[in-house]
Amino acid sequence: MIALLNRIVGTAGVAGLLSGLLLTGVQQLQLAPLIRDAERYEATAAQTSSALHDHAAPDPDAGMPQAGLRRTLNTGLANIVVAIGFALLLASAMSSRASSGYRAGIAWGAAGYAVFFVSPALGLPPRLPGADAAPLLARELWWGLAVLCTAAGLWLAALQRNRALCLMGVFLLVVPHAIGAPQPQITANSIPADLEREFIFAAFFANAVLWLALGTSTGYFLGTRRPRPAHTD
């Protein structure tokens, strides 16, 4: 039991570190520029509103976002912590099914991508700073429902041979989207629609990279850390 725990934790640590660093690189190339653009729009809108209220000319440099090394390091650290947590889930699930190797890891990574990103994002797409959104608690509750239903649904539909259980799995996959994600009551938005669309596509790509890397590396390192049978003379 201790050996299995050490195997899972060690695998998750290495896989999470590598995948978190990879995600940070992708974010800096694709997502960070879009976020800075959105922050500029948000700052400009706030300055314009303040100027109209105070009857003063807006300052184009006020409230501009400051991008720097500290922000990148904080993002990278957060990505690594989250990636290690997801890698622990993957490693535990794969170990429970006696599954390992990078090919199996890719399949498990794809399942994690569907559970933790694709399904919730279909109802609550990634949002840029300044974009309208429903109340936080409502979004968190629906996100949790989508994750639980998708995880249970995939488990039943893909891993169970009983037809009734498979149908139950399909039903669970549909439940959160049939209920519908909470939506903002006000749709006024200072962010251009094309910038939002570009951000959504970039977020889907970045998370696909994360989960592909997580699944591949978790499966690979689980295989390399598999206990070898003892040889007797």
C-alpha cells in the first residue's frame, strides 16, 4: 500500500510539474496577450465612465495592466499546483484500473479534458476580464454539477458493460446541459466579440495541451514506476 501511494504521488509530482510548466508557456504565448488586451478595454471603459461622471478628460495610461515577471511566476506556480492535483486524480484512477503507459494515459487525459474543461465550458465558456458573468456561487454550483455528472456519465458509459448502466451514463452526460448554466442578467460588455471568441478557442487549445501532457506523462511515469516482480533462483 505504501509502495502504491509513493508511486502515485511521485508520478503526479513529476507529471504535474512538467505539464504545469508546459501550460504556462502556452498561456504566455496565446492567452496572456488576449488577457492584457481585455484589461486595456476594461480600464479604458472604466476611465471613460469616470471621466463622464467627473466631467474630466480620461487618462489613457491610467489603470493599464502591468505585465511582469512576478505575474508570470505566480501564474506558473498556480498552474503547477493545479496540474499536480489533477495528476493525482489521474494516477489514482489509472492505478485503480491497473492501467499505465502513455497510450492509456492519452485516453485518460482525454477523459479528464472532457470532464474538467469541455463539459463545463460548453455552458460556461472561459471569460475575459471585464466580460459579463452570472453570480459566482451559481456558476460554481453548476460547474460542480457538470463535472460530477460528466465524470459519472463517462465512467458508466465507457467502462461498464451493462446496457442499463451505459444508458444511465448517457443520461448523466446530458443532465447539466438540460438544466442549463446560469447566465448573466445584463449583457452589456466592453470586450469586443471577436476578442472573446479568440480567447475561448485559445483556452480550449491550452487546456487540451495540459490534459494531453498530463495523461501522457502520468501514464508513462506510472509504467516506469511499476514494481518489478521478484526473481527467484
